[in-house]
Amino acid sequence: MSDFVVRSPRWEERVRMSFASQPLMAHLGCLLGEVKPGEVEIILPQSPGVMQQHGYFHGGVISSIGDVSAGWSALSLMEEGFGVLTVEFKINFLNPGVGEKLVARGRVLKSGRTLLTVQSDIVGVQDGIERPVATGLFTMIAKEGLEL
């Protein structure tokens, strides 16, 4: 992470405020985990509303928490007055989404002033043991005026 420039002294406050203001995260029951410059963790406890008919976490939910962990990882490096939007992503599902919870860990790979490349790895956690569920590669665009 030392290669990245944090452009706002309020980076952590901005990430936490953005998380708290997003209705989807509250709707799904997500929690904000570890927050570092260029890295953000999203935790999703298992509940009936996020499962599919076979008893696995739904692929759309897995993609969503991967996307938001990537987005807030990128946001942590943005200057005041700028936010980020997803312009593209690819996600690979590695195993069925099982466990007491899912954890999505976003991590900026390359930070430019306009475009950022971010990876998100999503794991299922059962009895403290992590199992890979999905990995995604995300492109984010920095956009002025998306500040809360």
C-alpha cells in the first residue's frame, strides 16, 4: 500500500460515512470490517434474504459485496470532492457461497487520478475457516461531485 497516495486526511471518515449512507448495505445486513488506505473489508452475515433456493449465498449478493468493497477501497485514496463509480467488473465464482458469513476484501492494485483497478476476494467463513467463494477485478472512475 505504500505506493499509493492518500489524497484526503479524512479518508477513513469518508469511507465510513459513505458506507453508513448506502441503503443497499443496510438492506443486506452488511457490516464494515477493516478499513485501510486502499483496502476495505465488507462482512455479510448469513440470513434468509441473501440466500438462493439451494441454500447458498446468492451470486448477485456476492457480486454486490465484491463491488462495494472495491469501490470503497478506491474511495479511500480519493481527494476531497471526488467519489468513485464502477465502470466495469468481471467476477469469477470459485466455490458455492457457504458459511456463517461472507467477507469481501477489496484492494487497490493500481491507482490513477481518473481510473483505478481494484481486486476483491470474497470468502465464506464457517467456524473460523475461510474458503474462497469468488474473486473479481473492478475498474473504478474518479468523479468530481460525488462527495456526500
